[in-house]
Amino acid sequence: MTIAATELNWDEDDQLYVLRLYVAGTSPNSVRAVSNIKRICKNHLKDNYDLEIVDVYQQLEKAGEDQLIALPLLVKKAPGQVRRLVGDMSDEEKVLKGLGVY
Amino acid sequence: MSKKETKNNIQHRVLEKTPTGISGLDEITGGGLPKGRPTLVCGGAGCGKTLLSTEFIVKGAAEFNEPGVFMAFEETADELATNVASLGFDLQKLQKENRLRIDHVQIERNQIEETGAYDLEGLFIRLNYAIDSIGAKRVVLDTIENLFAGLTNIAILRAELRRLFHWLKEKGVTAIITAESGDGKLTRHGLEEYVSDCVILLDHRIIDQVSTRRMRIVKYRGSIHGTNEYPFLIDENGLSVLPVTSLNLEKNASSERIPTGIKALDGMLGGKGFYKGSSILVSGTAGTGKTSIAAHFANQACNDGRRCLYFAFEESPRQIIRNMKSIGMQFGRHIDGGLLKFYASRPTLYGLEMHLVTIHKLIREFKPEVVVLDPITNLITVGVLSDVKSMLIRLIDFLQNEGITVMFTALALNTVVGDQTDEGISSLVDTWLLVRDIESNGERNRGLYIIKSRGMKHSNQVREFVITDNGLDLVDVYLGPQGILTGSAREAQQITERTGVALHDYEVDAKDREIGRRRKVLEAKVLSLQSEFESAEEELNKIYLQEELKKQVSEKARQEMLRLRRGERGEEPTVEPKKKSNE
């Protein structure tokens, strides 16, 4: 299996992080997840990201689309492979690893 | 008032049930699964969990007008549709009609990074959305344990599953949750802790290389249910469970008779044949004509317009049809007429329970009045004796409840009558015919007798049983001074007897003729004697007349003489002397 270099974006520094965070209303986990991810993005991704926060309750039809099971769920659509991170994003190290920042 | 209230309360408390539509399952659960509650279906790999739950959903949508949601954790919607299409379920159509929603839940651990506390709200939302969009009454989660493969935080999962089952109950949907059993437990992750209303265990066992599927209701809170292990079958029509009814002896007894197809045998059974709805065992050693007897019975039933189902465990239907043609039976006609149906299978094809389920199913479908099982002995090859016996007990029980007359044939391996128990079912059957070899004078002949026949006067005679071009017949065995004679010895004896009779007749004839001749001779003698007597009599009469005449003449002469002596003159004195001289 060969993966094209462009797809992986190894050498580009200014790669754009496309992120989507699914939360369930204002549950404690959701609130924590939103604040955690915002902080992480600000600290580590500078302005190089596009974060969309989706309240599943508001957009039910999107629930099937992204195979929602556990919430909160952060889907990293780009760069590189799609990664899915569940939880309230309190484990910063794991979040960064999941995003491929390290 | 208070009385009324309590009455109402009691009515409310009775558990409502949701019929599954799976044949047999509703019977053993007393109406179906608990309505509005989750049911756990567990079992090993390949034991039919997914099929059972699919059938529950599809039957609900198609037959009971209860839309359903199928949440598949293992298969995609397309895979699922393909898998059950062979069973005649059209999932696509049901989905289009909004009576079914399939939601495929995909979890892959390598794509997921856990970064802190989470819950399964996403699953709840999806499920809720699916249920509300079609107004579902039934839900299947197959197999929810896959969550444990995708997510690692067991504590969260357990808490969330508990919440899920509780939520399902609140939602008021009848749910089936499937789970894999393992480690000696019902489910690998202990889901039975959460689903406490109804637990069904499926099992797929291999004994002696023969597989049998079984089902057991481990628990069913608030309801009476069958506790046995029930065999079940998966075939082209889906799943069917065989309800092994408790062996109650409350069946109806018909006094209607059903002819055996062999006139002389009817005669041995009080002149009318078997009772309708009874069970008949025909046993005998190899080649004694058991199948022929069974075929006659089937043939007669069809001739009388009764439907007959013939289970052949030894020969193929074509073989039976050909063989029976040789003794004058036209089975092809009955098959075309829809009265006769053959079902042939090798006993080793599957386990006893499976045979039983198949037999049940076919009987339910064909609704025969007469069933023939030929032979039951071969079933021994797939089970131990006690299993075969229990299977046959259940079969006889079922057939008698349905009022079906059944004939079994059995191969007896030993020829000592006293020892024969024939799979131990002889005590269960109502009528037992035994066909035996009678060996003498260097030939083998068949003898038939009735060992028992409940509730009727029956013959105690051994009959010789002959197979002719026109079918079977029974002949009285010859009981002569040399003992019992059969076969050619009997024929010879009969010929001798016939010869004796002819000779005797001839002798009697000869004597009769002799008597006739004697009579003629004697009669002739009588005639001649009579004529002799007549001539003698005539002679005597003649002398007598002459004497009389002489007397008269001499008297006259004397008178004349007297007159003359007195000197009187007669009127004609000259005449008299003339007369005298003339004499």
C-alpha cells in the first residue's frame, strides 16, 4: 500500500486542520470537550484549523453520517487519514497524538 | 370501589406479549416476547441469533404491522439484506415502505482514540431518531457486544448499556439484544445482568458428528414458559421451533376404523382394520414384506381419499413406486392426485431432533390423515436408543393429538419374539403386527400375526402371508397331524387332500350305480313272480269253476233220476240224456 506524499502532507507546515466536533447538547462532557478542544487548537494549531462544532440534537440526520456512537466525538478530516477521537479531550497528549501534531 | 380498583390493578399487571411470528417460539413462550421490554438472545457463533432477530423484525413489520429498527453492529444493511433474501425476506421493500430501518453501526478500534470521559449518547440519538422516524415498536441490537471491541473503557460501557436497556424500556419498544456466549457464561460481557426480563439461549451442538440446534428459555420474568431445550430448524422458510408438548395423555380417541388395505388382515382385526388415529408398528426381520404392508396401507388410504405422507428412510420414492408397481399398486396416480406425498431422507443427514422438526413441519404443511415411517430402525444410526425412544414418544404424541394414523415399520434383528421390544416403542403403539420367517423343508415362508391390538377383538392365529402380483394376501396356515405347514408343504397337503376327495366321490358314484342295477334286477324278478302267481291263480279258478259246473250238472241229473223213479214225467226228459252224453 502506497500512500501519496501529498495526501500525507508531511512537508507542508501550513496544512489546514479540518475538524468537526460532535457534542450532545450541554452535557458536562460536551461542555468540557468544547472548551478543551478550543484551548488545544489555540495553543498548538495557531490559526491553521477549521473547527466545526455540531450539536447532534440539532442535526439528527448527521448522526448516521459519521457513525456516531460515543460522544463527544472529534473527527479529523484533514490532513492525512481520518481520525476519530472520543472523549472530553482532557488527555491533551492523546488528542495531539490523534491529530498528528506530534 | 376498592374491590374494583384491585381488579383493575391485577389486569394491568398481566404481562403483555409481542408475538414473534416464528413458528413454535410463540408457543413455548406462551405468546411471544415481553412487550415493551428487552429480551436477550445469546448463543455461540453461528447458532442463529441474527436470523432469529431478523425474523422477529421482518415478521413484525410484514405480519403484525409493527415497524422495526434493526441496528446491526456486525453486518452492513446490504449484507444483511442479501443474507436473509434466501429466506424470502425482502428488506429493501420493507425499508422503502418505511416499515423497517436498518442502521449499520461501525466501530473500528484503530480509528478511535479515547481522550477522556465520554458516553454513548450518539447511539441513543441514532436509535431514537430511527425509532421515531418510522414509529417503530420493535428494535434489534445485533450484536451490541461489538462495542466492547471498539471501546476500551469497560466502566463507561457498562454504565451506558445499563442506561440503554433502561431507556429502551422507557421508550416502550420490544427489543432483542443479541450477545455471544462464552467463558461458561451466557454472555461474554455479562449482559444478562442488565436484561433481566427474558433470556433465550441458542445452542448448536455436535453429537456424534451430527449437529442439532436447540433453544432454551433461561428465564422469562412474569410468565410461564417451557423450560426444556427445544430443537429448532433453520430452513428455506426461516426458523421453526418444535414445541415438545408436555406428554399429557388427553388425546381424543376415535372409534372410526381405517382399513389396512389387506382384506384378510382387516378380518384378523375384528373385520374393520385399525382405529383412526392409532399407531401401528410392523416389525419383522429383513425381507419379510414390511414395506409392502406399509405400502398397502398407504395405497388403501389414498384409494379412500385420505391424504397420506410417506417418510422413506431407506429407499428413494422412485424405488418404492417401482417396487410397489410389481405387486399391483399404482402410486404415481395418487401422487399426481395430490393424495400421496413422499419424503425421503437419509437418517444420517441430520440429528434426530432435526428429523422430528422436519416431520412436524411436513405434517403441518401437508395435513395428512395417514403417516407412514419406513423404517424407524434406521434412525438408530443417528442416536442412542433412549433418544430414539423419546423422539418417537413425542412423535406419536403429536400425531395422536392431531388424530393422524401412523404406521411405523421396524427391522427386528433378533427373531425371538419374547425379547423383541423394537426400539422400546412396542408399549407405546396401539397395534403391533409381527412378520416372521417360518423356516421348514428347506424354504422360508412369511408368517404374520398380531401381537397386540388395543381395544378390538383380534385373531390369535398365525397367517401365512403371500406376496402376489395383485398384492398381499393372507392364507390360513395348515395345521395338520405333522404340525404347521406353510408354503409348498401346505400346497402339497392341499393337493393330497383334493385328490382324496376326488377318489372318494368316484367311489360313492360307483356304489350308487350298483344299487341302481340291483334294484332293476330285483324289480324284474318281482314282475315275473307276479305274473307266475297270476297264471297259477287263473288255473286254480278254472278248476274251481269246472267243479261247480260238475256239481250243478250232477245235481240236476240226480233230481231227474228222482223224478223218474217216482214215475213223474219231466217236461223235457229227452234233453237231459243228450246233455249228459255231450259232456
